Amino acid sequence: MCSVQDGDGDIPVPRSAVSVDRVCMKCKVAKPVVVTRVNDALCRDCFIVYVVHKFRATIGKSHLIRDGEEILLAFSGGPSSSALLHLVQEGLSQRAHKRLRFKPSLVHIDETGVLGLPSEERQKTNTAVLDVFRSTGYPCYISSLEQALDLPGGSGAQNASEGHSPCWCLDSEEGLETYNRAKNDKRLADIFKSIKSTTAKEDYVKKLRNQLLTTIAHRYSYSKVMLADTSSRLAIRILSDIGQGRGGQVSADTCFADDRHGDIMFVRPIREVTSKEVAMYNSLHGVESIFVPTLTTRAQRGSSIDHLTECFVTGLQAEFPSTVSNITRTAGKLDSVGRTRTEDICVLCHSPLDTNVGEASALRAVEFSDMLSKRGCDPGSKTTGCCGEGDGSCQSSKVNSLHNTDVIKTLCYGCRLTVKDMTDVSQLPSHVIYEATSRINRMRMRKDIQDFLIDGDS
Ligand SMILES: [Zn+2]
Ligand SMILES: [Zn+2]
């Protein structure tokens, strides 16, 4: 304990040490209203300049966002995305010091379907989101997680321009009506009921959400999706990723530009802003966020790895204000694995496969003990839901139907843990089943003709 305090000087500041007659440390004139970082007291105006600077500097340093570029902003309704939307609106307004030059559009993914909530409650949340959307005047799209189950097949998002739309453009009442009809799909709630752990449920929600955002971006020709991840959220994700066997994905999961999703890039412009600063920013600007229930709303502490990590990091941050920045700075030194062949990425999360390891590895040891503990059980239940060639509506299995064990081969370690928690791989989205089937067939074919290939790896 002592060594931690001695090492970084991050000793909790007693409340009495923050004097009431202090002045703002920036302008040295005004009365401070907020204490940022360890003990920096700032007045209202200096604090807003400080937050806006962090947001603008993060975008500027990346040199990735071009003038006039159309960008999709993912809006959940929570405090962070509400703050991001406000920062973007202010940055684009005439009164901005140096105006932002990109063109934002908004997208909301309704995730309340996983909770099996009554239609009226979902309607209430969505109406609140729509009110915000309409007040901005930007192009808006709304989709629900149910849509992620039936995304176009083939290479997933790349073929999104064909087939039905993954979302509704909210420029017409007709779009809204179609959305309201389509979201009443019981399948999603049933799938989530059958997944055992909350950790796996949360992970699956994240994967479906990312897939949907990628597909919508493709469909409407956006090349970037803006996410409202704060540094506090990223610190939680770093530790939670490691706890869920996704250590190799920490870098891509938390850096500014996540390029795992083909030609769609996910960017995180408020990754330097803490959740406390977001709350203060919203409060000073009167930005209201929307309450959107999630899987861990009102859940007990430790109901999932993510939730437990969140309690741990926020608890520590309250006493040691440098916790979040220490975690994010440490993770910032990590590098991601470079882009690899399609065959070497996970079919569910698109991260590089970390499961192509040798026989004498920790992974093989875990698999071996797993196999021994399951001995006597039916090895790998067969999928019966879909042949893997269509949109999942055929409800038939083929001779070459998938085994759980086959699908597992096309997944990274973290996704394997999630899929193992499902009773059947047919609960995976149809485009994932399609991709897994084609990849397994290619692997089988390559094995059959291997002796005739000049280069064994080609
Ligand atoms: Zn000031
Ligand atoms: Zn994966």
C-alpha cells in the first residue's frame, strides 16, 4: 500500500484542504466551480475551454477527420454521447472559435430489446431520443439490436447495400412506423434469456452493436463512426478486457482510431475526458441525458466482469484521482496487431485471431481440461436453425451443418468464452453463421487439396 502512495504521489486530498476562497487556477480571477484532476480548481468558463480543448485536440492530433467528411455519431442517449453531441453542435456553430468542418449524422441503436421490456417502456425511451434527434436537424437513423440478427450475409457489412435496410432513416413518419413494427421481434429477448452469464450477455450486446454500426455506416456511405467513450469508460474496458481474455484487443478497443471493421473506422474523440468532467460539462450547459436501462441497471455489484470492474475503478478513482489516467496511459503504450488476412480475423468481433497458437500453449491446455471435464456429454451440439446460406429463415440444417466446435475455430479467445455460454451456435447472427460456414468449407477444401498446392500456406 505504502509503495503505491510513495510512487506516484497520488494521495487522496482531504475535503477540508480545498479552500473556499480559492480563485480559478487558469484566469486567476473568477471563483472556481469545479476541481479537475488531482486538485486543479477552475471557473465555469475556463473549465468549458478545458473540456472543449481536449475534444478538439484529440481530433486535431489524429489528422484523420477531413473537412466536409460525413461522420456518423453513435448516440445512446447517455451522459457521454449527449455531451459529445453538444460538443459537436457547439463546434459547428457560427460562434465557435475555429469551426469544425465535418458533417455529422446521428444513429441510435435501441438495445432495450435484450431486457424484454414492455413495448410502452421502449417507446418512451425512443421518443426521448427522437426528440433530441429532431432538434438537431442532422440526418438521423434509428435501429434496434434485433436488426443485427439478420444482417446481409457474405462478408457481412461489405454487402450491406444489398438486401433489407439495417436501420430507418428518420426523415419520414413512414420510417418510424416501419421501425416500431420491426422492433417487436421476440427472438432477441429469447436468445438473451438462454445466455447464462451477464458477462457473456454484455459482450454479445457489444458485438451486435458494433456490427450494426458498421453495417449502417456502409449502407449510407460513411467511413467513420464517432463513439462517446470517455477515459473513465476506457479505463474500465482495459481491465475488463483483460479479465475476459481479450488482452490482445485492449489497444484497438481503447485507442482513438479502431480500424478492425474493414473500411469503417471507429473514432473516440472524447477519450481524454473523464466521466466526471462529462457530468460537469452537461450540468454547466444544461445538457440533459436520457435514462436508458441496461443489463446491469439495478444489478448487484459483481453481476458481470464489466460491472465489477466499473465498481472497482470508480471506487478507486474517488480516492485516488489519477487512477483512470494511470490505467489509460499504461494501456496507451500497447500496440495493436497489424491487419491480417480475412482468414485470421474473428468472425464475430473482427479482431485478429489469437487462437492460432502452437500445441504446447496455455490455450491448448485450457481446451484439454475443458474436454476432460465434458467427457461423457454430447460433444458439440449441431445447429438446427439455418443452413448458413441465407438469411436464417430457412430453419433447416444441411449435411455440412455446423458444429459448435467448428464455429469455435473461427473465433478469438474472448468470443469463444461468450459463444460457449450460448446453448447453440445458431443463436449467432445469420451473417456470422454464413461467414463461419464459408470459412470452414474453405479450410476443409484447402486440407483436401493441400498435397497439390505449391505453397502450403496459400
Ligand atoms: Zn478561470
Ligand atoms: Zn472475437
